[in-house]
Amino acid sequence: MRCTTRPDTAPTTGDHRAPLLELVDLRHVHRPRGAPPVRALDGISLRLHPGSLTAVMGPSGSGKSTLLHCAAGLDTPESGRVLLGDVDLGSLSERRRTLLRRERIGIVFQAFNLVASLTAAQNVALPARLARRRVPASAVTAALDEVGLADRAGHRPAQLSGGQQQRVAIARALFTRPGVLFADEPTGALDSASSAEVLQLLRRCTRAGGTATLMVTHDPAAASWADEVVVLCDGRVHDRFGVPGPPGDPEAATVIARRLTAPGGAR
Ligand SMILES: Nc1ncnc2c1ncn2[C@@H]1O[C@H](COP(=O)(O)OP(=O)(O)OP(=O)(O)O)[C@@H](O)[C@H]1O
């Protein structure tokens, strides 16, 4: 897809606090075996500040997942830097990067990714247990309480609705107070009522914990809960704007959808 970069791609709000996550000129090429290479990221720079919820949007193939994977340290970009506070992920060994990721980065996926055989409480505690940390039962109860599910601690994923499973996944992702949270289409598998609950929770946790949250979404209604929308096209930041109105405002969703489809927009 050819995209014309909008003239006003500068961030709409200046935030002079130190960012929790900074992406500097990220470039990445996928090199599948037996097929031509594909440039997925073509020079992306972003700063995520404490307490901010950023929606990343853009057409299919624009680089959203690749960006999330590189920013979360799941993939290594070909060039550019991913700075978690003042630590450059690229300067770490694989082992140290994994350890740092466990402590400082939370990830929520579209498909929840809970372990079916474990209870909600066991799912929440799992990453901390894998990191060989002591996990007090009271901390797990408090984490489930934060997402409104303290009374479901003993339930397995199949005994919970999709929205409840995603809330458990959010409790799990935030259990170590990670600083940076990535959400990959967190409401893609939910109906609109459950989506609104999950997005309200994401926003509340982002604010309350001073977390920097980056959410990939195709859905303007989901993006209307964010502070800012970053639109990718052809692996670049094509547009960037603050979300108008109160969180989750249907009018804002309309404005976002219009901006994506306007002439020169990303769709
Ligand atoms: N493993 C891979 N091997 C080869 N090419 C890939 C691979 N993963 C992604 N790509 C290509 O890189 C580009 C960016 O893909 P990416 O999945 O990041 O886009 P996206 O915006 O997340 O798309 P979607 O909205 O469809 O999930 C696309 O052209 C895609 O085909």
C-alpha cells in the first residue's frame, strides 16, 4: 500500500517526563525461507510515558504486530533501539533480556492465553512462579480483586466468560507491576459490552499503576479509550493524534474511523 504521510505527524501533546519505553528508528525486515524479504518496519520512533494508553492502528500488513514483537523484546529489530527506561534491550544477552522482560513488560493477547488446567489464581501467579519468586496468596487475591474477580479465584478459564478470562490475563500481565504493558487486539475476541469493560479496566490500570500501555487494535471503538492513536502504514508512522472527548466516547470512535479512511488516510 502507498501512503502519504500527513503533515501533522508530530505528537499532539508534549510530555517532558522520562519515557518508560522509547523506540528509536526501529527497522525490521522479515526474511522468510524461500521467499523474498519483506520490510515490516521502516524507521519507527515512539516514546511511551507513565500512565499513557497508546493505540497502534493501521491496515493489515502495516507492521503493527512486528512493532509490538520488537518493542516487547520478543523479536530483535534489524536496527534501531528499544530502551526500557535507560536499558537498551539490544545490549543484553538473550537470558538477561528474558529476565528483564519478565519483570518490566506485561503482555496481553487477543486469545487470552490462559493455561486451561490452572485456576484463575494459579494463572495470575504463574509467571512470578516461573521466575522463582515467592507469591503470597494475598497478593494474588489483591490482583484478582483489582480486576473485579476475587470471587472467581478458584475457577478455571473454561468456567469464565471471554471478558472475565481477559481480565484474568490483565491481572497476570500486571502482577509484577511491569511498567510497560503491551496489548495485542485485547478485545478482538469479545462482544462490545465485554470489550468496553476490558478497555475501561486497561485504562484504569494504566493510570493507577503509572503504566505505559501500547495497544494494537483495528477497532476505532477500542482506540477511543486511548490517549493517543498512532497510525502505521508501510512500516512507518503515518499519522498520530490525541483522542478527543471522554474515554470510550462513540463520537471519538467516529472521528478515529473517519481519520483512518479520509483521503490520504491509512486505509
Ligand atoms: N514471519 C514473517 N515472514 C515474512 N513476512 C512477514 C512475517 N511476519 C510479518 N510479515 C510481513 O511483514 C509485514 C508486516 O506484518 P505485520 O504482521 O507486522 O502487520 P500487521 O499490521 O500486524 O498486520 P495485521 O493487521 O494483518 O495483523 C507484512 O507485509 C507481513 O506480510
